[in-house]
Amino acid sequence: MEWLTVLPPLIAILVVLWKKEVILALLLSIVSAEFLLILKADGSNLLLTPINTIERVVSTIGDGGNARILIFSLLVGALLAFMRDSGGVAAFVNKLISSGIAKTKRRAAGITMFTGIVVFIESNLSVLTAGIMARGLFDKFKMSRARLAYIIDSTSAPVCILILLNGWGAYILALLSTYELDQNPLVMLWSTLPYNVYAWLTLVVVAYTIFADKTHGPMKEAEQKLERIDSHVKLAEPSKARYMILPLGVMIVGMIGFMLWTGNGDLTKGSGSRSVLYATFLACIVGYALIVFSKQTNHQGAFKLGFSGMSELLPLVTIVMLSIGLGASLKVLGTGVFVAGLVGDFLPIFLIVPMLFIAGGIISFTTGTSWGTFAILIPIGMPLIQTLGLPPELVLAAILGGGIFGDHCSPISDTTAVSSLAAGCDLLNHVKTQLPYALTVGAVTVLAYIVLSLVLI
């Protein structure tokens, strides 16, 4: 019977690879887990499987920490909408460009990367902002649109996964919140920074191509052809940079302040779910007040804008909810304990972390979603930490890095598509020119995780 406990995560992975649909995969996985739990008990009430599935999800939402994370995830959507549609993001980037920094080829590419770093609040927003703003600069200095697509694509996701004061951080924190870990989930999340090898190396390689002014492989050919597509993509009209800076500043300072408050002065003992919720709520109030008092819109318009932003994140909030439910079901079923024993018997312990990175890359490549990859692998990786005593920050960093690695290589990734659209570059040309860089960094990352595992485990 024990071997059946691996069926739910296997079903999730197979459905994702087959249908490219994460929500369906997670739902079927929870249903199969609840079916097995009834079968394990006495098997007399198998018809109650759908009811038990619903109750499992409801019970996870009923937990205060999970409910706060789900509400926070929705509020992030409203905050992004306030900063983006008020013209604050566009105004901030305009200030950077109009300062006269972009006077040379290297500076033009450098400011493009810098823009992608500054707009770390959401990966697609980062890509769109940097790509649209830099098109004219790249044309002026005779740099290819494929190179622009590579720079913005390979800057956005790594920066979002490293800075984490955004929807990415909220999402991962939600996935971690159901596990009884020695560390505070927020502290554990921040502890992944030194070990997220793929993200750091990707940014280093992007910086190298900019400041050494070197391109290799298909990218070198693209630089000679200078092909471009005049796609019509627009951002909100620039207004005032403070419409982005003030809400973002309130969220960052508020998060630290509330961590100290909920931890009685000790940052590491603060409540991550409470702190991010309170800080984001305050930031939303500031964003709302700025656009209403500046008379960009009225009270009703601001609320409509906020709810529109929330609706954009509803699919991701659903994934978070189902992933938490799956983690709870697998915990009762004992999947983690069985997988940990299996891995310990057949796989050298120093290869577990590299294999998680590779698995993340494969799932993300075939599905085109790094967030869906996190939802599938974190419920598998966290029990390995608890059972085998693996360093939690190393395991989590490998899962996060693997998701981004596959996403960078995948032609069906939304970030890949948005990058080519924002840069005015053919999608397949963008994939072809970026792939050698991503594969090289991915191979080095696997070796790095083998060495880190040998040293730390």
C-alpha cells in the first residue's frame, strides 16, 4: 500500500505534462490522495471522495495563516494595478532614461537591465516596461531586438525570485506556510538568496554580455541581421514616479516593521503571514489615496481598478489554495516519508538537490510555468527536508531556480512570449538565441549544487 502514496504527485506531474494545466493537475492530485486515504481506512465510503476533497481545501483555508496569505495574494494584484495603471511605473522609468545616462551602447543595454531590476514587483510588468522603453535605444545603437528580448527576459524572473518583495514572495510563502519547519517560513525564504545559483549566474551572464559587449552563437547572427517586429504594446501614460515609489516604500518598510512588532522586537520570530498582509494592506491604502486625491479617478474608479488587479491574480491564488490542500493531503497520506525513504535507499544524498533542480527545469519547460512547478515540487521537497535533514534553504533554492531555468528555455512560457512581444522580436528567434545562455548556466548550476551538497549535507 505504501507505494501508492506516490500516485498523487505523479498524477499531478503527468497531467501537467499532458494537458499543460496546473489547476486541473492539482485538483486531480488532491482527489486521488483523498481516495487513497479512504481506501487506507476501510474503503467503505469511496463515494465521499469529492466531499472529502472539498473539505480538505476548506480546512486549509480555515487556517488563519493560510487565509492571510490568500488575502494578501489578492491584495498584491490590487497594489500592482494601482502602481501600473496610475502611470507611476512608466514615470519612474522615464526619469531614469531622461537623466541622460544612456549615451553609449553599453549604457543603453545597462539601463535596460537596470530598469528590469528596479521594476521587480512583477515579472511580466518588468519585461513590458523595460522592453518598450528600450526599443528606441537598441535601434539607435544598432543592437538586435533578440538581444533586447534576452536581456529583459533573463533579468525579470531572476530578480523577482531574488528580491521577493512581490507576488513571487507571497506565492512561495503561501506554499511553505503549511509545513512545520524549524525556521520561520519568511526567514527560510530569504535564506535561499545565497543558494539560488541559477538566478545569480543568469544575472552575471547578462551583465557580461552588456559590459563586455559580447554575443555568442545564434545571438551573434541575430546581431548582424537586426530583425524586428513592430508589435503595438502600450503601457499606461507616465504620470508621477511617486505613485510607484510611495506604495512600494510603505510595503517594504511596513513589512520589516510588522515583523519586528509581531516578533516582539525579534525579526526572526515575527509572523510572516501577518506582516506581509498588514504591509500590503497599508500600501494599497496609499496607492488608492494617491490616485483619488490626484483626481486621476474617483472612489468608484479606484475600487474598480483594484478589483480588476485582483482578478488578474485569481488563477494564481487558486493554484496556491489547491497546492496547500495537496500538501495537507500528502502529509496525512505519508507520501513525504515514503519518498524520503525511497530516495535515501536508491539515490546518493548529495544528488537529491541537483535532481530537484533538473526536475524543476523539465516540468517548467514542458508546462511553461515556473509558478506551477513550485506548486508541484514544494510539497515533494519539504518532506525531504524534514525526513532526511537536508538544508531547507538549499532544497528550496534548487526548486525555485529549476522553475526559472525551464521557463527561460520554454517556447510556451508566458514570460518568454511577453518578452518577445515587448522587444518586437520573433518568439522562436528569441527562444533560439536565449537557449544557449540558459543551458550553459543550467549546466553550471547542476555542478554547483553537487558541490554545495557535498559541502553542506
